[in-house]
Amino acid sequence: MARKADALPLATRRQTTAVLAVSTRTFGELEASGTVRAARPGRGGRPSLYDLTAVVPSYIAHLGQARSPANDREARARRDRAQGELVELTIAERRRQLLPRQQVILEGQAFVKALVAKLRALPRRMAQAGVIAQSAEPSVSALVREALDEISRWSSMLDLVNAQEAS
């Protein structure tokens, strides 16, 4: 342990980066990770001061830690995959293979409205075509309304599957 007389003076950020032979950016990353801490944080325009007797050993310990290159490769691979998927989605959208969400919703709603209108008109058209008797039209209309009411209660694919199994 160094005695008080052997202690190094406090150093500024510029002096500390020169002693450690690192860039300002690397020094900032060391500070952010907690490897290097200011002995006296700067306030009001005064620079932060660093105790070299504490900073140098902690930096040496940091250098001694084995950084796994595999982790860096995996992180880069994940980033590259995500960027690739994003580019594929962008290209598909520009080629009109992928539609905007709002357009899909509007077209789906229009399809459902047209389907409901056709189903509601079915009993009248069946009676006009002579497929069912005129007196049976109200009961067929009731069956269509019942089916549409059940469909309107579906909120997931599970409801659809359950309805298929029930019929």
C-alpha cells in the first residue's frame, strides 16, 4: 500500500487518457461502465479529477477480463439478421406485396359489410327464386340473423375453431 507521500496527484480527464493511452471516447465508455470513476467529479465548470492510483489498477483489471469474441459475433449476427428482415419488409411493401395495416383493415371491413348484406338478402332471393316457400322466408331470415349474431361474437381464431367443431 502506498503511503500518503507516495500517492500520485489527481489528474484531469485529458491527463488520465494520456496515462492510459486511450481515446476520449474509450475513456467515456470506461466511465459509463463504472471501470473508471472520478475522485472529485467536476462541478460548475471545474474539471473532474481522477486518482491515478485507483484508475490505473482498475483499467489493468478491465484489460485482463476476457471479452468473448463469440458474444460480439452473436450480437453482430443478430443485428445483421434484424436489418435484413427490415430491408425485406421494406422491399415487400414497396413492391405492394405487403399492404399497410390501415388498408388491410378498411378492405376487411368492406368485405364483411358486403358479405352481411348478401346473407341478409338471401332468404328473400330464395323465396323469389322458388327455392323456399314464401311462408318459410321469416324462419330462414331468423336463421341467418342467428348465424350473423354468433359470428359477431367471435373475437379470436379459437372462437372460429370452436364454432367449426360445434357444427
